[in-house]
Amino acid sequence: MTPPEMSVAPGYRRPADPRIWGAGIGAIGASVFVLSYRDLLGSPWSTVALAAYVVAAAAFVWAVLFVERRFEALARPRANPWLVYLGAVLFEVALIAVGTMLLERVGRLDLRPVLIVLAVGLHFIPFAWVFRLPLFLPLASIMSVLDVLGLLLGAFVHPVFSPAVAVLTGL
């Protein structure tokens, strides 16, 4: 008999597993990025973004809740994981606050969407270490690279790149 921590099951059968509810929290955040910033893209891109979001959301629900997967035992977090989590969230909030003040000072609040998404991406970096979940490193890296690119393109090419990259990162 397979022990429960090594069971094969769809996600809906393990709602208390942090990999399931954690994915849900991430999906809510990604949804906020897409739904908050898609209207800044203008027509027809706002509608394209919404359609892509519907497809991505359906794929997420299917993959996380209905596809069977092996649930291996979670590694024990390092000491004080919630202290690291709190520190990461405080860093995220501080980066958004300071970044927003700087953007306001230089008259570039149009870059705020991608700044916010960058702060969220960076706050995932310590999670890989403290929770012993390496998947957070590629997530943080991809988000951060995309968002730095979005900041640069938004600042030097066209302001629409800021919400466009925020939406893309959410998707």
C-alpha cells in the first residue's frame, strides 16, 4: 500500500496540501495582474488578454485540481519559515512603496504595473530556500527577468510595455 505522502491523486483530493492551496494563491495573484492591467492595453489587446486568461485559468484548474500526480512527502522547512515569509512580504511591500515614490518623482507612474509584478517575483526567491521548494527559483527568475525587461521597454520604448508585461507575467 502506498503511504499517503506518496499517493497518486488529483489535487482536489488533497486540498490541504500546501502545493494545492499555494498554487491557488499564486493563481489569484496572477489573475489580479491580468484583470487589473489588461484594460491599459487598449483594443483589441484587452480582449485578447481576457481570452488568453480564460484559457490559462481553465488549464490551471485542470492541471492543478484534476490531473493525477504523485504527492511525495514535503521537505521539512528550515528554521523560522514564517519569519522568512514575513520578511519577503515586507520586502515586497517596501519595494512597491519606494518604487512608486521614485516613479512618481520622475513622472513615470505608468511603469507601476510592472514594478508591482517585479516585487512579487523577487519576493519568491527566499521561498525556494526556506521551504526547500526549488520550483520557486525558476518562477522568481522568469518573473523578474520579464519585469525588468518590461520596465526597460516601458521606460525607453513605449509605456504600454509596462501593463503588457504585467499581463504576460500573470498569464
